[in-house]
Amino acid sequence: MINAERVFHRLQELGKIGYREGGGVTRHAFTSEDRAAKDLVIKYMKEAGLEVREDAVGNVIGRREGKNPQAPVVLSGSHIDTVCDGGIFDGALGIIGAIEVLQTMNEQKVVTEHPIEVYAFNDEEGSRFSFSMFGSMGVIGRITEEDLAKKDRQGISVAEAMREQGYDPEKFRDAIRSPEELKAFIELHIEQGKVLESKNLSVGIVTGIVNELWMKIRVIGEAGHAGATPMNFRKDALVAAAEMVQVIEREAKKTGTTVATVGRLNVLPGGINIIPGQVEFTLDLRDISQEVSDKVEREIFKEIDRICQERGVRVETEILQRIPPAPCSKGFQLAAKRACEKIGLEYFCLPSGAGHDAMQMVNICPIGMIFVRSKDGISHNPAEWSSKEDCADGVKVLYHVLLETAVPI
């Protein structure tokens, strides 16, 4: 029923857009690569017989009508953008898989009570403007004027980038959907971890998504001459920041469930013979429990305060985003289990350690997620890989879950 060859061909074809020889796939929001990927997804949606539109924040949407066009819509999909030098499956599988499900329903002449829509969300990764899930935030009404003013490393604001791609940033609120018009959002995604592989299973049922705290930390010391300033007179921002990074790792390790990452660091003035006067670094902190995450955050900053006192530096912080954990609905989990049993697949229930558009959509409708096994647990990397067979298994589960949710007639 599901055409595994078609799914895999489309994944590979989409993966060529933004590919760099010797690297991976780079498709950032509101770029030419992003536009080319959207155009190809639109082509796939039309081939599947869907009615296609784009909303005010750059999401591409394909709709399959239900018998009752006024019934709440069942949503599926994922994101179209990538990190720098990423792989071909992250995000793309959820879009291509959902299109395949609806194309198969059309080929099989299946009728559902509820309409089903596929969302190719814009800018989930946040690689360009340092805040993620722009497209899904637009759908739930969480984008602000301040967000539109945020700039990339070239000084281009979100609003300017939107205009360059033909969008009107002043109409961003037109993308908002109301809870009354939606029934559920179900996202298919690669696991991006090793749990399913360790259990030799092709699919997993997600129980919930961890919280996501992104923060920018600026350590301000005092620049000075590297040769003329004695060690005991220094206020070295980099040495203080290095100690803070170690604190972050140590505190995260204590819980057994928390993960914390310092992924970007900038040292100023940046001269070989100048004591660093300022260091800016990022913190990414996650846990399935908001209470645990909050406790780790408090402990980290208690230690950072101590370091500031001892080293004569000070710290400024900026919250880039703070998203709470997102539980998957019990109804979805039961539907996914029934789908696996129907097609003879073993499954495992697990939380998601990565953030997804579903954690925004939970604010306006019930959510569910299906994971597909990742080879060696690798993601955000050119080596990211899921087999054709595993991808097909995930799409089969998605088919039955969407069919049950949209109510077959």
C-alpha cells in the first residue's frame, strides 16, 4: 500500500537541495535553498492530489478534503529547513511521509470524515536567527514584533529576510490557527538517538518531548596586555567562561536525565596577545521534567555567581527561548500501538530528547509523535541515515494513525 520506493526517492531528491560536496545539507530559512525545497515539496503535494497554499510565515500546507469540510482538521508534517551540514532525513521524513500517506489514501479512494493537512513548517532549527520553530510558533500565535526584528550574523532581520522571499512580515498573524479548527497534530521523525537501534526496532512511540531552554551568556572581564599584566591582576573572561562551561557539564550529569550543551563561543577582542575581555557563549538545557530542569538551571547560576566573585568578572544573560515539556496524548499513544499491532511491528515507548514543532502545536491541539530508527543514533550530520525499510515502517504506522484520527467512512 505505502510506496517505499517513492518515499525514499523523494527523500533523496529533496536532500540534493542545499547539499555541499564534502559536507552535508544546509537549508536555512528564507534563503534560495529554502525556496527551492518548498517548491519541490509543493510539486510532491500536487502529485499527491492535495490543495496547496503557503501561509504568512512561510509554511507550506497541503490539504486533503474530508467528507465534512467543516470538521476539525487533522494535521501532520514536520520542518523543511536543516542545520548547517545536516542530513537528508531530519524534518524531511515527516513531510514526505505525510504526503505519501495522503497520496496513498487518494490512490486507494479512502474517504475520511475529517480533512487532513500536511505542514512543511518553516525554520524549525533556528540555525539562522538563533530561535527555533518559527513556522509552528506562527501557527499558534507566539511570534512577536520583537521576533521579527531579530537578526542573523549578517545583520539581516527576520522581517527583511521575509520580504526578500516575497512575504509580508506585517501579516504574520494571518498564519494563526484556532484550537477549534484542529483535532490533532501527529509528527513522524527520525529518532536522532540510539534507543531504537539498541533494541533492534524500526519504530518507536513517543511519550513526550523534553523542555528546551536556549540562553546567551556574556562574561565581561577586562582586556589587557598578555605580556604586561601579571596573572594575579587579571580578569580573564575566557578563563572564567571555561570554568562555567565545566560547571554546566557537571550539574547536568548529576541528574541522569538532563542534557546541557554549550554550542557556540565567541571571544573578544580575539587577539593572540590580548587577555580576553569578553566572552559570549550559548547554553542549551533540556530535561523531560521541568522541575528537574529548573533545579539544574538554579544550581548552574549559583556556581556562575561564585565564579564571578572569585575572578572579578560579571555576567549578563539573554533568554533566547524557553519551551516547556510537551506530553503526547494518551489517545495517540494507544492509536499508534494499535497501528503497530495491525501491521505486525514491535514497538518501544520513549521520550524525545530533541525539540520538534509538535512541542509548539501542543498549545492548541493534542499531539503525537512516531520515531524511526537512526543508524548509530547520528543526526544533524551528513552521516545521518535511516533505511528505506525503516522509513516505510514509520510511514505505515503514520498511515493507520492518521486514518483512525480522521475517521474513515
